[in-house]
Amino acid sequence: MPRPTPLSGFPEWLPAERIVELQVIERLRRTFEMWGFAPLETRAVEPLDQLLRKGEIDKEVYVLRRLQADPDDEGDAGLALHYDLTVPFARYVLERSGHLQFPFKRYQIQRCWRGERPQEGRYREFTQADLDVVGAGDLPFHYEAELPLVVFEAMDGLPLPPLRMQVNNRKVSQGFFRSLGLEDLGGVLRLVDKLDKIGPDRVGDALQAEAGASPAQAKAVLEFADIRAEDSSVAERVLRLGGDDPMLSEGLAELVRVVETARQNAPGRLVADLRIARGLDYYTGTVYETQLVGHEDLGSVCSGGRYDNLASSGDDRYPGVGLSVGVTRLLSRVFSKGLVTASRKVPTCVLVALPAEERRTECDQVAAGLRRRGVAAEVAPAPDKYGKQIRYADRRGIPFVWFPQDDGTHEVRDIRSGEQVPADPDSWMPPGADLHPSLTPS
Amino acid sequence: MPRPTPLSGFPEWLPAERIVELQVIERLRRTFEMWGFAPLETRAVEPLDQLLRKGEIDKEVYVLRRLQADPDDEGDAGLALHYDLTVPFARYVLERSGHLQFPFKRYQIQRCWRGERPQEGRYREFTQADLDVVGAGDLPFHYEAELPLVVFEAMDGLPLPPLRMQVNNRKVSQGFFRSLGLEDLGGVLRLVDKLDKIGPDRVGDALQAEAGASPAQAKAVLEFADIRAEDSSVAERVLRLGGDDPMLSEGLAELVRVVETARQNAPGRLVADLRIARGLDYYTGTVYETQLVGHEDLGSVCSGGRYDNLASSGDDRYPGVGLSVGVTRLLSRVFSKGLVTASRKVPTCVLVALPAEERRTECDQVAAGLRRRGVAAEVAPAPDKYGKQIRYADRRGIPFVWFPQDDGTHEVRDIRSGEQVPADPDSWMPPGADLHPSLTPS
């Protein structure tokens, strides 16, 4: 076969990069579990009509077809790959509600697919790490203030630039727009969402041309969308613009609680930013977006919000709130800018050198003893000259090479310093920092 | 929306089952890493022509199509979901060979898709855990004896029925058939592969009718395929049937080494079984299949073999050997027969009870302190009566409920025994066995 080439939009990492990705995912997983979120995965496919139910992204969906579909077996007709983990989770909750305990807290780390035109940070196949809480019938508000803390705690354990989260609340936006006398609340929200792309002048014009706003209303909307604050002053600034609406009051109280909770527990990480709208139409309360500081051009690396109506069937409603970390987007920037590197390309801590093929069993036993103590170890592939065996370790970043001596004793060399010392195969341990590959910011 | 129903062939686990699956995957991952296998994932899609290159399963492949494909962007036309992890790995090795160090040892735990008719142990979406070693140009034989030990070590750490692996070698089968004077070696192999399904009588007939065997040749093939041995006697038994062929001799020496290595390191786990053929046509040396003892009807839960020609381009050849654990197949049986259960449905070890909503901050601090010591903890969703809060814990299997007292002291109750004792929020730790969910054989 001819040598294959990469497929645009379907990133694949090298082993050293996968080590970084795994440690990021493990950190997220452990933190989510510390906060009591249960692990979950859903199938990769959903019925197409379910995926299209929420509109907006129909052209980006990948539909499946069996190469030789069997007309008498339609069990997998009309299936498509999921484009996020929220819609499948809502479906799962409805399907399995009788087996779940509510409020149900789960995390889900899986790949998603969208047929978008690829660019940095935007892929056709990508991994998301989601956490959500859903209630049966109702869901206490405090989870909306808690979720950002979970993500901050997870990411603070990684050698990455800090996060900065922008938060708004749909009730604040819609309540304010309504209090101005505007009617097309969805249309106004969609135009506000374009502020970063097309700027305030064109949004102001569009508010008048497309959303029925007067010049004064458009001006008020732009002033509103310009408000940013890291504390309860956000509410005072909105009320100073006028506006009197029960939904606005409720939303402001919620927004203040989210901002103040973050200010006490993770100061400097979260800001109320009233231009945040989020494209997807199922949010009903708090909405979140997150920048990696210094890499704002990458777009949001952690987004989500409160949704009251995503999972409902007849009289059963399961309101929820969720956040989704864009693992692939984050890592694409980490790798393209070399922000973090793994200390080695393999898990191996010790390469046991092989003096002669006849001595493989003896070498295997040394390696097995190391593994029993939790030290990743492998034996050299062949009894090459020691220079070549050391190169095997060096190219992979394996820090130690173990030499069985002819007299039955053993020595181990730190190939970074060249220091070689006698070692007991039944008790030797590497320094803790060398036990596993580590991540270093660069 | 109407309440959704499951899709046949696309299994989804409940959270308590996902806890079991995660612990199985973590055990595999850790063991693979202890032996020096590097982590890797590949994209879920391959060009269709690559997947069809190895024939045989073309009707089972899922092809992708964007719902509204863009005629000027054909970057994702002709893509299909991978049906195993070996073919994508071979493609990855060819594509990235300049960035890899050989011999290259990697593991890969990912989902695969096949449009097969679903039945127990056979799914349309399933997770495989693969480990492979590939060399550049050549690959030392000893890895073929080593891989089974890695899998045995991984699975021995889990509370599951033991594995029993059957091993053969393509060189043994083909060398023996050739020494008999048979010519259609592939045809004979495919018929031997049907022994378990259609029995020796019908295979004997077919050998004569379809593969050009004489009655004596067919009898010799059946006698050969009946040989099973756990030690080097396998070679003597084959040679007693006659047969003199250099490929046969080489294969027998290899087979004996695989069997003897297992006998010394994992006695009773591996048997030479000369009826093992493996359907896929790319194997060239050792082939493996594995039964879960007492669940042989499930089919093989760990298969693989040596392949010399899967990854090659021009003069560059990357021979390899691999094993693939069928995680979903294994777990489907674990769950349908209740072989293993998780001690709880959530990671949470401690539920901090909430005396009143005004005291949430104080309770959050208790939970945060527990988490800092590695104890998964969450605060009750609402200040309900304590009976209801204890039920929240009980339904999820959370073992401890923490009660902040009105006088500033604290107590913790083991809700399994009902014992409630004073506890210091800055130092209390649960018994080690309760720290994380554990798996129990049932």
C-alpha cells in the first residue's frame, strides 16, 4: 500500500502526546469523582431525528449506512454519530430514569463528531469531558454555582495556563430585553451572540433592522452587553440601565450567587459577562464560556449551562445543568504551541539490558520484580551491544538502564547523569518523580 | 418527546456497571503500562478502501456521510468506522513511522463498530483493548511468548473467572498441510476453522469435496486438528503423524516456546490447540484465542496473532504481533450473569448532611477538606429531613453520612452498621476498603 497521509479534521497524537492527553483526562476524571459525579458513557450513535430535534447543526451531522444494508433488518437505519454529549445524556436519562437516582450527577468523557470545516480548535472528531447534574421535576439552583468550582479544581492540577470563565444568565438577558419592551427575545439574543464577530456598530444596526428595536432600545442592549463584573456589582450596573422585570430580578440573584461563590472559592477565575449568549437554544438559566488565558483566539474551552426542557417526556421533566471541557481543542493548542511536554514517550521507567539471549529468563525476572513494586520495566528486545541498548532507552526517554553483572550482582545507571551504582533487584526503587512520566510546562 | 428505547446491538451500561467497566479498563491499562506499552488512540474512521483491503467483512462496515455533504469539500468522503484496532494501527505505523521508535510497543483501548446481527457477545458497537509490538524490518520472536503473560497478569487482578488461552501457529498448520501434499493451504485452514461449528465429519467431507484432499489426507488433517497439549509434547505428537517440512519445524519450535513460557510463568492458562485458525487472513505465525472458563459459549474474549505483512509500503515492512481483549463481550457476560458487582453506584464515599440551607458553606468546607485527603465527598442536595438525606446515601450505596452538629462538633455514621461516632473534619479517614468502589464476585 502507498504510505498513508493524515485526514484533515481527524487529529491523532503521537505516543508522547497521548501521555499528556491521558494525564489531562485522568485529572478531570479523578476530580469529577472526588465531587461525587458517577462515570457514564453512552453509545456513539443516536437516531437522526433525535439529533435534529434541537436544530441548528443539521448539516454537520455524520449519518451512518451499512455498506451492504439488509432490507429485512432496519435496526440500524437512520442512525448518526452524536455531535455532543448533552443530547445523548438527556436521551439516556429519559430512557433509564427508572434505574437512576435523582439528582443524578454524572461525568462523561467521549469522542464526538461534526462535519465542520476543520481549523485549529475545530475538528471533525474530538473528545469532550462533560459533567452534568439533572433532577427529577426540579433541580436546586446551587449546582449552577458549584460546577465551575469543579472544573477550576480539575484544571488547577495541570501545568496549563489558567482558565477565565465568563458567565451570564438567560433570565437576565431575556428579562432585561423584555423590560425594554423588546419582543423578539431570541432574535436579540442571537445578535448579541455576534458581538465578538461583527462588533457593536453592526449589531446595533441589525437590532433595529432585524429585531424591531428602536435606536434607544438598541443602545440599551449594547450598554447591557458591555457589562462585566467579578462581584455583585453586576446587578447594580444592570439595574442602573433601568429594567424592571421579575425574570430579570430572579436571574440577577442567581448570577450574583454564581459570581460570589467563585469569588470566595476561586478568586479571579470567573466574571459575569453579559454578552455571553451561547448558540444552542436549550439553555434557560446560567450559561458559561471559558477562555484559556493568553489563548483567547482559540475560543471557549469549557462551555455549558442550565437547561430545563432538554429531557422531558409527557409530564416527566428532568432539568439539568452541565459543563463541557473541550479536551481536543485544549490539547491542539498545547501541542501546537508546545505548552506542555511529557518527560518521556513511554511508561517504562527501567530498561533491563540483555547481556545474552540465554540470559533472557533471568532478565525477565528482574523486570517482573520491578513491576511487582509498581515500577514499569521491560527487557531489551535483543542482546545488542550495550551502546545500542542504551540508545533504545535514550530515544524513548527511559531514565534508567539495569545491568545484570556476570557475577550475579546488579547495577543500575541513570542515563541522564551517567551515574551507575550497585542495586538490589529485590528492593531498588527509582526516585518518586521518575516513577511515571510527568508533565512539564515549557 | 416519547420515552426512548434501547437500540439493539449498541449496549449502554448503568453507572454501577460503568464503574465495573472502568475498573477493568484501568487494570488492563496499568498492567500494559507496567510492561512498557505506550498509550495510543487512532481516529474512529478510516478510508473505506483501507478497511476493505483485508476482505471478508465488507458488509459489516458502517460508512459515513455528512447529512448535507458539500461538493467542494471531499475531505471526508469515503470514510467508514473502523471494525477493529489492528488495521488502523498498521495504517498509523506506516503514516508516522518517522516519528516512532522500533520495536514499538503500544496499547489502545477504544470502541469499534460492525454492522453484525446482534446477539450476546456480538455487538454493533463494542470496546476492544489491544496491545501490539511492531518492529521495523523484523521483530524478535520472544514477544509472541510474552504477550499472553501480559494479558494473564492483567486479568488475574480482577475478580473474574480464569482465562484459558488456545494457541496455534500458522507455520505449523500450513507446514503440516504442505507436508501432506495438500495445495490449497488457505482452503484447508478455513475448513479447519469450522470444526467447532460443523464437526469433524462434515469438515472431513468438505476437505475432500472442496480442498482437493484424499481420504487419507483428510484423516491426517482431522487428527492434526485434534491435538491439544500444555507442554512440548505437542511437537512430538505432530511429528508422530508424519510431516517433514522446514516451515513446520520452525513453527513447532515457536509453538513449543510459547507453550513452555506460559507453563513456567502462568501454569494451566495456555494450551497448544491445533484446531485454532483465526478467520482473518493476515496472520503468519502464532495465533491466539481465549475462553473465559465456564463461559466457553461466549466465544473468544482475547484473540490475536503474529502478522508479517499488515503494515508495509514499498520496501518498508513492519511485522507485528498483537492481542485484543473483547472488553464489551466480557462485560456483557459479567452483567448478564451477575458475575461481579460494584460496592456502590457512585464514587462518593461521604455524604455531608445539610442541617439548613444557611449552613451550606460550612458543609461545603467539610466536603472540600475530605476531598483534599482523597475522600470523595458531596453535600446533600437540599436541607431535607435527615431520614431523606440518609436515603439519598443509601440508594446510591454511599457508606458514610457526615453530620455537622449545632455545637460546632461533627459526627459520622456508617449507614450500613448504623454506628455513629464523633469525627474530626480535619483528620477523619474512612477504612481503606471504603475509599473507592470495589468489585465483588457474586
